[in-house]
Amino acid sequence: MGEKSETTPFRTVTPGGNQKRSTWKQVILALVAYSASLAPSMSIGFSAVAIPALISDEVAPLTMSQASWFASIASIATPLGCLISGPTSDRLGRKSVLLMVNLITFIGWITIAVAMDLKDARYATLIVGRLLTGFSTGFASMPPVVYMSEVSTPRLRGVFTTANGVFFAIGILTVYVFGAIFPASCGTVAVLTAILPCISMVLVTFILPETPQWLVTNNRIDEASTNMQRIYGYTEYTPEIYNDIQDLIQRREANKVTLKTSTENLSRKIQKFFEPFRRPTCYKPFLIVQTFFFFQQFTGTFVIVFYAIDIVEEAGVQINSYIAIVLIAFVRFLGAVLVSFISRNYGRRPISLISGVGMTFTMCLLAVYLHQQWQGVSWLPFACLMVYFFTSTLGFITMPFALAAECFPAEIKGTVTGVITCFAYLFNFIVVKIYPSLIVGIGAFGTFMFYGLFSAAGTLFVYFLLPETKGKTLAEIEEYFGGKSKCSQIQNGDESVHEKMLQAS
């Protein structure tokens, strides 16, 4: 108690140190941040449970053509949400974007609920609601992941950056359960869903601090120091916090990227937008992560969610379709929970390889079953879908989002991840739209074999090209892609330097 305090350019530093970051504090921040993903993720599975009711409605039934647009129109808006979320996150902050996600999601689901009370304008209003909820899905894809990548410790970052898959799985499972409980009432499902962003908005407002990384990037040093103290769960401003703020400042200066408003002409702004892609710290991870997202979509991971009931029937599953999709979604949820914990110990590559092998095996086996029509194994199609959902969630669904949040400098992370997820959902729109054509053109056997072959190609990509980021700080990952040899010598299990820094990028 008799030690003197040290004065810094920011504030008084209390002597002492080696305090341990609060794990529970990080868990609370993760739960609040990812709460913004629940209602947007429910839009992905809503078409599967809503279309049967909308087609059979006695007041204003949809035609088959209208129903197909109802299912796919959300995928058109989702890439736009992805593209806008990044620059908005970089400009306004991670917390502000999470609040915007909740507001847009609420408006979208209320619009769908109101549409169910209309007759003449029902279809048009439904399309508007689907566009808004689809936009919110893209808008919500990366901000929670980016937030947690910047506030969690290297030791726990793998758990929190893969948690996006958990909450998307919860959202899909929830909307399937709502659909099973209220199979003839889409309006009720929409109203119940609209409550979730209201709750999330309150939690984000009062619990989440803005990330110190974004605040330092915008030269709000004192506020960054205060927020880092809150995030750490420390009662005093310690040398650890001071050192981490200094690290963030040094990384900001090294990247030499500014977020100041510019009055330059449009061509210069476009040139500046693409300038980061000329640096190896950007274009190398961009190519890798974007390719991973390509395989994520063309292996059929999201097609099955959008057309869950149709695919269950095409696969020859012999139990009630609503019960089947709820069970499949529950298995996906279990896989998402599991991967959030095992990625901490086993890294990204091994889990992704297991995921790819499992997807390849189950899709090819299902295709062969449908072609050969084996007798006495009627349980096989459902088992294949269950295993496929579980293994795809382990790696191909969750890992691309985690890598996108880890692999880019803080100053451009929001923008680049927005571009990446924009392309990812463009891929999603393509595969969702071509699914009916595949079924008609090459049949169920050809369609599932198509997904199986893409799963095999994706597994080879993971084996030969995907780097391991487990246990590395964001600064070390950046140095790796920048070609600095010292990073390549850091072993995955060496965390002695990791605890000294907040996720500096």
C-alpha cells in the first residue's frame, strides 16, 4: 500500500499487476453481443416453416412462384447487409452497429407480422419484410464476431469467435420449434421473433462497452482506457491496461490507415477502398477466407436450412417433417456448442478437416442410397442428414466466420469482413436459387452427390491451404500474413506472450 503510483499520459497507474482477466466478464459480453444474431438468424429458417402455411392459407394464398420468391428474396438482401455492416462498423463503432442490427431486425419481423392481417397487399408486404430480415441477417453476420475478437483473450478467442455458429443454430432451431407449435400462424411466429431484438437492444445499450481497439483507432484514448478496465473486470487502472493501450496505439501507427472523413473525389475514394487489398496482410487472408466461404455455401450447408422440409422429403426421411427438421436443427446446435469449446484445444484446421470428411461421406452415402434404393435401411437418410448437419457445424459453417474476424488489421477489419460475407451470401443466393433446378435436372442423387464432391474439394483446400490461428494474438496473425518469420516460429501451444496483450491488431 505504500508504493507510489506512476503517472502516464492517460491517467494514474496503480502499481501491481499480473491480474487475471475475468472469464465471466467475457462470457457476459459474448452473450449480449451475440443476442443480436438470434432474430436475424431466424430469417434463414423461417421460409421452411412458413411456406406450407402461406400456400394453404384460405384468405390470400401464395402461388408456388410467389412462394419461391418468398424463400429466396432474403438471400438477395443479405449480401447488401454484409457489405454495409463493415464500413458502418469501422465508421460508427462495433456497439453502434449491434444496436442498428436490432432496430432493423425488429422492423422487418413486425412488417411480416402485419402482412398476415392484410389481403390485397399481403404478398408485397411479405416481400418487404423478407428483404428487411434478410438484410439484417447479413448485417448481423460479422459485428458480434468482430466485437468478441477484439475484447477476448487469445486463450478464449477461439471459443467466442466461433460462438456465432451457436447463436445462428439457436435461432434456426427456435424458428423451427415456433413453426412446429404454430404451423398455421406465421404472424404469431413473426411477433414472437420481433420481441428478441427489443430485449437485445436493451442489453447492448446498458452492458456492452465499445471496444478499446476501435476507440484507439479513432484516437479516443482515454475512453479506450476506461472501457478496457471494464472489459478486463479490473477495479483499478493497472500496468497491464497501460501496456495494452500502448500496443494498440503502436499497431494503429504501423498500419497507417485513417478513418477521417475525406472530401476526395469518387475515384480517389474507390482507390483508397482497394488500397488495403494490395498489402499481404489483407489480400492473403482475404483469398483464403473467401475461398473457405465459397466451399461453405456450395457444399449445401445453408440450402438444407432454407428448404428443410423439401429436402427431408427428397431424402426419403419417413418421420414427420416438422419433427425431423427440429431434431436436425437441435443436432446443429449441439455441434455449434461443441466446436466453441474444442476449437480452443484443437485449433481450426483439425476440426475443419473432420468437418469436411464427415460432410463428404454423408452426402455421398445419401446419394448412393437414393440411387440404389437399398432395402431394410430406411433410417439411413435421416441419419445421414443428422451427421451431415453435425459435422458441417463443427467446421465449414463456423470456422470461416471465426477466421474472418481474426485475420485482418483492426482499421480495415469491419470493411473487409463485410466484403467477404457479402460474397458469401451471394454464393448463398446462387445455391439456394439453383437447388430446385438441380432437383429437376439431375435428381436427388445428382444433387446430393454435387454437395458431396464439393465437400471433398473443400476438405482438400483445408488440408493444403488453411493456416492455423489457434493460440496466436491478432498481432501475431497479422505478422504471419505479412511474411515476418518470427511469427512462424511461435508454437500453437505457447501462450506466454498472449496474456500480455488485449487482442492487438
